[in-house]
Amino acid sequence: MSSAPDRTTTDVETARQRDLFTLLVAVGVAVVLARFVTGFARGGGIPAPVLQVLAADLAVWVPLTAGALWVLRRASRPNGAGDATDAGGPTAPSRLSFGLGMGDAIAALGIVIVCRAVDAAMSISFFGTSGLSPAPTLGQPDVVLLVVSAIGVCVVSPVLEEVVFRGLFQPRLADALTPRTRFLAVLLTAFLFALLHVLISSPASSLVGFEIFTTTFLLGLLTGALVAMTGRIGGAILAHVLFNTVAVVLTWPR
């Protein structure tokens, strides 16, 4: 006959697996919707550029937000996994901390410098340019389009993606692994994070896709390691925001 602690541990493991599955489904749906919306827009289904950007963003944001809210809502229930304990103590994944200390901020700056340097080096090696210069434009640029795109790229996407990947998926995956294999949670989460960006960006060539995958994998690896060491996602969010903002500022039409 099973004891109450055994049943509690089993419930926690089942809930954790359900959370991971939910987040994976959310990522999968985001990829499918993003590719569908992109193809639909390119076919003339969405003529206005601003609406194209919003539709493409929402195709990713809505599934990820729904998955994150479902996991957070379940974890906040009185009988949820976040309130259960086992032999190792309370399960930590449901405790999402947005804390940001001075050490987190310094680490975030270092992560941005490393990732941007690697990205620029790869771009110069492949294409002869860093890719961080303003694109030539004919006439007056569409300011509304630029602002809408910048808000999505520099604010909404980084925060949402870090919550989903580093705040929810990575710690739950780590908790499902043994102490010796827990580092795999950082690697696998970074891989999924990079794969998402390649699939939704529809790169023009294999070299572009390789660059996107490598850079985002490195970003995910370093931010994931920071979160694993500190237990906070504030530094990861800051690094992601700054990483994207650097590209937006340097490529802003002048």
C-alpha cells in the first residue's frame, strides 16, 4: 500500500510532465501559426505592413502566453505541484523570481557582448558584413511600422520568451533530471529556444539559418546558465532585451 508521501511525489512528477508537455505544445503551435501567418501575408492576405508585423508577433505570443498562463495557474492551485513537497523539499520551478541584482546586470552585459561579438564575427565571415548597419531605404521610412516592430522585438518577445523558456521550462526540466544530469536542462532549453527562432524566421539560406541558430543557442545557453546559478530570470530578461535592442538601434534607418 502506497504512503501519502509516495502519492504526493507521484502527483508532483505527473504535474511536472504535464507542464513540460504543455509548454512544448505551446512552442509547436507558435511555430505552425507563425509559418502560416508569414505565408499568408506574403501571399497578399495581409496587405498592411504594420498588420503583417502584428499578426506574425501574435502568432507566436498567443500560444506561448496561453501555455505559460496554464502552467502558472496550475502551479498556483492549493494542490498544485508548486505547493507539494517530497524528500528533497519543495519543488522550486513554480517560484518564478524576476529579481535583478547588480551581479545579474553585469552578467547580462557580458552575455550581450559575447553573443553580439560572435554574431558579428559569423556574419562577417559568411557575408562580408556585420549585419548591424542601417538598411538602405527609399523615401521616408514608416515610423509606425518601425516603432511597432521595435516594441515587439525589444520588449514583449524577450520578456515572454524568457518566462517560458528560462522561467518555466528549464527549471521544470532540471527538476525532472538527476543532480548529475541537471546541466542538460540548460542545453536542451537553449536548443529548443534556438530551434524556435530558426523555424519562425524562415531564413533565406542555410548559412543565415546556421547563424541564427548558433547565436540564439549561445544566448540561451548563457542566460540559462545565469538563471540556473542565481534562481532568478531578471538577468536573463535584461540580457535578451539588450541583445535585441542593440540590433534594432544599429539597424534603425537614418
